[in-house]
Amino acid sequence: MTRLRTKMDALTSKAEDITIEVNIAKLQGKIHRKEVSNWLKEIKSIEDQVSSIEKKLEEQNRCWDGRMPNYYMCRKISKMSLKLIIQADELISNGNFEKVAFEQQAVLGCTLPTTSIASKTTADVTLEEILHCILNIEIRIIGVHGMGGVGKTSIMTNINNRLNKTMDFDDIIWITVSKDVDVNKLQRKIAKKLKIDLKEGEDDDDTKIKIFSALERRKKFLLIFDDMWDDFPLDKVGIPHPSEENGCKIVLTTRDLRVCRAMGAHEVKVKVLSDAESWELFKKNVGNVALSTDIEELAKAVTRECCHLPLAIITVGKAMCGVNDVRVWKNALKELQESNLEVKGMDDVFVQLKFSYTRLRNYELKSCFLYCSLYPEDHEIRSKELIEYWICEGARDDNVNKGNAILDELIKVSMLERVGSAGVYKFVRMHDLIRDMAIRITRMESPRSMINAGVQLKESPIEWPTDAERISLMGNNIKVLSGQPNCRSLLTLLLQRNSLEKIIPDSYFNHMCSLRVLDLSSTRIRALPESISNLKNLRALLLWNCGLLKEVPSLSNLDELRLLDLSFTAIRELPSGMEVMVKLQCLKLHWTKALRVFSPGIIPRLSFLEELTMYQSGWKWSSMTTEGARIEEIVNSTQLANLEINFTDLSSFLYYVNSGNWQMMKNFRLCVGSSISPYYRPNFSVEINSCNLIGDDNSLLLPYNTRWFQINSCEFISLWNVTRSLNTSKLCGCVLCSCKKMEFLMVDEEPLLPDLKELIMEDMPELLALCKGIPSLDALKSLESLRVGDCHKLKYLLPARLLQQLRSLKHIHVSFCDGMEEIVAEEEEMGKGINEDKSSVTMTLSQVQTLRIFNLPNLKIISSRVLICNALETIIIDKCRQLKKLPFCMHKYLPSALKQIKVGTDEKEWWDTLEWDHPQTKAHFQSLLKFTNDLR
């Protein structure tokens, strides 16, 4: 037994060492080898047998008690001990393992249940884009974002299943993150996928080390985080940063664009379906019943109400599967149109969409979001207007920048969509189902609203909810408002874009004592009820485009008013009592053509006035008037930051410019005389109309930060003399129109506007050339767009020397110039007719993207040289029938970026007579040709 015990001590020590190694391997996410498990089991078996022998021996010793020993039992125990010693020796010998465990691999090829995606659909295009990013070695983290229910998870499960069949990744690990997941919960989700054993209450740092070790040992893995609501630091969780060296990638899906950006992800947006795709998806889920004749149109209408959102389409489709009763279809359509969401399954859609609302971080964001539902379905909401509403209702503090930040946040979490280009969003839009969800919220939660916008109402609802804080009846056909609605909690009342002719009785607004925003814009109202004068809490009164409104009641009690918009009304004078509106910040009076009276002393009393817009008002500002307000009142106003006014004459304009008041402006639009220009006037613009600018007594001084300058019907000789006072680095656009005596844009080497981006010249009957003499090397060198029209004495557009200096020129537009014979003229040809053939000589215009030439009856040639225009995308030609050849030739000189050639529908015969250098040149241009009347 002594020998057995010695062997067992050695074996037990060996087993303890191996057990420690196994436990360490487990902590590292490894799996111990089966032979190790079996070896440890055998040791346990021997230990049990030795323990049994020891018990028997102990019993035997007790039984001796001075008597003779039981030799039979002793011999039996001896044999058993010898046998166990041999087994122990074998186990000690077999316990020299090279490795006790091997690396554990996550299960590759875990196919996930999903719906297939048809090829060449919106979802398929997005899928391919994401897949391209995953396989692109330069992109490490991909952020897939879009509104709830748009199909992000479906696309990613399809990608997971596709990659499962390839050898692009050794491991694909799918983690559903979901809501309110902290670092510890996320670590546990990952550890579970990696089959790492974690103890309850284990420290986050220990878990991080285990996850990091498990992932770092993998050669190449793809981590997919589905449904993320917050960003997290990879190193804090224990995820190695993806790199080209480790070949790892991370894809995340989220509704919040900010999560993508915080994670440093390459962004991919998942868009809603097209009409055709929506219908195909609906048919797939509803079955053949939708194809029957009497139901198909109803089914299509139901599909449209799902607003291109896959989740809603699938939900409604399945709910209507097997339904062949027209009445049920009609009822479903009605329920969807009325935002009741009573269709089976739509509650689940609502819950998913509402979670984005619930996640908004404060009441202010939620209130601003719900405000957007006051607009009609699919309405493009003007951002500036929306922010003005928010400010005036008091949903947020008086900060336009913060308003833009709120819009930006709502867009990033997919609650709103931006319309148009990036940057400051001029317009936003609310997806129809998101709007339905918002309307449903406003019926149940504060701020309570009554929303009947754009639903073709002819009469106002009889009952108005007494606890409503917001009511929208905009965009209907209501002609009369009557009664005295008892809405003492009402803050916002939107009535714009109605056929509204009158509001009766005069006491109509008596029980709206809390009202802050009242919008009656674009109505046919002729007179306002007197009770409007008693809305003491009113902050915004909007009467824009009430063209029949000639008079406004006294506003002397509206001392809380911040915004008053009387633009496009027929008022002859300002409302009485304006001088007491000391909190007024914005006064809009543009296009008040009938306005003739502007009493002195009002502007100085409006000490908080920041915005005064009176462009094209009948009241023009003067420095010499003896009746009414003078320009000095504006000069002395210290808070003004946005100014749009007309001046009576040039001297009054110069008085204002010399005052330096414009230096405080965030924006100005200044006009001398009345404008007749059709062109939009951007910020920091100056327009001069019908002035004599010749001679020192009439010299023009402009604010040096002018960005857009326009001269209409003025007399002057050289543009240089007019613009030399400008800081030309600020000027981006210039328009010259109907200046009858101007013969040349510039003379000799005048350094004309080297930073100008856009130049428009129209109706210049005496214009002979853009440049007389040799142009300065800096002249117009930054010009991007040149537009010339109705300049009938102009024989050529540009000399070749000047054109080659215009290295930034992108757009050329020439029209209605009867005398023009050539677009680009060689110096020796200028004024001498067109003789020399230079078809073997080239000229490179590297930036030109569009060439538009219309109604040039005498144009014979665009350029005698071959033009190399590798950026040219569009050529548009109409009624240039003397033109015999285009300045392009075959092979390397063809415009490589050309996408379309538009020619007027009456020009087919002219096109067929064009000369070409090679049949393949003609064939190439013919393939891009379109005869059309749409020559934009």
C-alpha cells in the first residue's frame, strides 16, 4: 500500500497540473481535448478504487483486534494494489500531453432565416453596395442606417447567408444588440457567441481580455452588430480594431446616423422601395387574391398607404392574405388612410416605429418632432418656417442654430428626411408612416393635437378638443370659420392655404387666450376679427400672401409678438400700435406693393428687431424724405442682422453704404429702385436699377462683402470702374441686363473679377465683345458659369486666349444672339470673318460640363480647333442651322464623359446634314442623341 500511495501522490499531482492547464484554456475560450477528459476520468476511477481498498484495509485492521489476520483478504488487497500501481504508472506515462486544449472556432455558416431579395431591386442594389464595402480592403467598419422597418436586418441576413457559402471569412459572428445594451450585456452576448464561459458578476476588464484573446487568435472574422442604438468603444468591449493585417471587418445596422459616425463607419443608407417593388412585395405576401379584378385597384391603394416601407407592406399583406371580400379591403384602406392603424399587425409596426420616438433624448426633441405632423402628408416642410414656429410656440429657446441642430438630430435618427442637397436643410419631410405614428401619439400624449391637414375639408370641424395645444387645418378648402372655439390651452393654430374668406364673429378668438402661433397665410381673407387684437400671448402672426387683406386691426395689445409677416398683402400702411411691440424680432414686408406709409419712430422703438425684409415693397427708403421713416433709422438700429430693402435713389444707397451698417449684417439684399429682374437674389446681394454710373459724380460704392451684384438698365462704360471697390474674393455672381450703352465687358488688361464664379449678360444691344484688347491674365480666371443672351451685335463669345485662361469654366450657355458667328474666335479672325481651317489644332477645356446654344441663326462654327472636353456631360443645341460641324473628332479626342445630346424636335433635318470627321464619330454621337422640347 505504501508503494501505491506513492504512485497515487505522483499521479494526483500530475492530474492537478493538467486540471489547472485545462481551466486556463477554458478561460481563454479554448476547448480541452477529449483524451485529456478521458485521462482525468480514469484517474478519478483509480482514486475511487484506491479509496475503496483503503476502507477495506481499515476495516480489516479493526477486525484483527489481537486475532490472526485474514490472509485471504490481505492477499486480495495486495493483488488489487499491484494492479492499480500498474495502471497509475500507465496514466503517469500517458499524461505527458503536448496540448491539453485547442482553439475554439465560432460556428461559420450559421444560416439565418430570412426572406430572399429579388435581383436589381432597391434592396438588392443596397445589398451589393454593402457587400462591396465588406470586401473592400480599404473599408474596415460599415454603418448600415435607415428608418425602422426599411429592411436593414433583412439585407444583412442575406449577406450573412451569402458569405456563409464563401471562403472570404473564417468566422461570421452575428450579434443582435437591441435596446438599452450596456458594455457588460454586450460582452456577454459576444462571449456567448464565442462560447466563452463567464462567471456571474465577472469583472468587465476580465471579460474584455477573454473576448480580445478569443478574437485576436482568429485569422479573419466578420462581426455583424444588428440593431444598434448607441455607439461603444471597441477596446472597452474587447474587440480588436479591424485592420488590413488582421483581415477583420465590422458591420453595424442602426436607425441613427450618429451611431455610424461615432463608430467611424463608412455609411450606407437603406432606402424605401419604389412603387413597383412595393406592389411586388405586397403581392408576394397577400397571395393571388390581390390579383382578382375587383380587388386589384383596392390592393394597390392599400399598398400605397404602406408608404414603400417593407415592414408595413409585409405586415399588411399577410393580414389581408386570403381576404376576397371587397368590403373588407375598403375598410382596411379607410383605416390606413385615417391613420387609425387598426389593420391586423399594424400595431406591431407602430411599436417598432414608436421606439425611435421614445428614444429621443428629451421632451424638446419629441415636441419638435410631433410639430412636423401638423403638415399634410408628403409635404415638403420649409426648415426656416418650422424653426420659427418652434421658437414662437416656446418649444425651445430662442436660438435658430439650436433649431437647425434639432432638425439635424431628427434626420440622423431617421425620424425626418432631408429634401435636396446636404448642408443646411432648406426643406425636410416626414415619412407617411412616421407621420401616422406621430398623429397617433398626439391623440394620446401631450402635446395633444387635432390634425386635419390637407384632407380637403370644406368646413371646419364643429367640435374642437378643449385640451388641444396644437390644431392644424392647413391645406383645405374651408371658406368660413365661425363660432367661438373654447380652446384655452391652444398654443398653435395653423389655417394657411385655405380658401378662407372670413372669420365670424368678431369675438372668434376670445377663448384662445394662450395662443402663441397663428398662421393665416395664403388665404382669401379680407378682414381680420377684432378679437385678434386681444391675443396677448401671441408671438407669431403670419399673414403672408393674403393678397386681399388691406388692413390689420390694432396690434397695441400684442406686446409679446416676435414675428409679424405681412408679405404679399395689400396693406397701405402698417398696423397701428406697432411701436409698443418692443419684443418684435422679425418684420416681413416684402412685396407689399401698396405700402405707402411707414411712420417715423417705429424702427427705433423696436429695440430687439433682428430681421427687416421689405424687398419690392411700395415703401422705399431715402435719406432725404420729409414724410415717413428715413434710412437713418435703419443705420442707427444696432440689433438688425438681416436686411432686405429698396432705396429710392443712388444717393440714399450710397449714404447707407458709407454708414458701414452693413458690416453688422448676417445677410443683406439691397436694391436701388424697383427690380424687374427674374433672377433669384441670394444673400449679400446688391441690385442697381436705372442709374447713370458714368462720371465721378455717379461713382458706385458697394459693400466690400457683396457676393452677388446685378446692374439693370444702367449707363456705364466698363465693369471694372463699377466693381473696383469690391473685395473681389467675396463676389461670386454678376448679372448685367439691359445696359444699352455698354460695348465691352472689360478693356485691355483690367484685372476684372478674378474670383467671380458666375457671369450673366442679357439684353445688351451694343455689346461688341467681352474684352477689348488683350485681357489680363487674372481676368475672370475663376469663372465657372457663363450665360449670354440677346446680345445681337456680339459676333463671337470669347477669344481663344481668354477662354484658355478660364480653367474653371464648367457651363456655357449662349442664346438669342442674332449676330453671333463663332463661339471661340482666334485672335487673327476676330472681326475678319472665318477663313483658316485649324481642325488639326486642339484646345483643352478640362472642366466644361455643359454646352447650351439656342437660337443663334448665324452661328457657323463653335471652334475652328478640335476641343478636348473630357468632363463634358451634356450638349444642347436648338435652332443653330448654319452650324455645319461639331468641334470633336474620333479616338482620344471624343468627350469621354458625355451622357446626352439634346436637340430640338424641329432640328432633325439639320442634324442629318452635319459633317463628321469619321463615321464612328457620328455613330457615337448618334447613340447619345435625343430630339426633345425639354432643353433644360
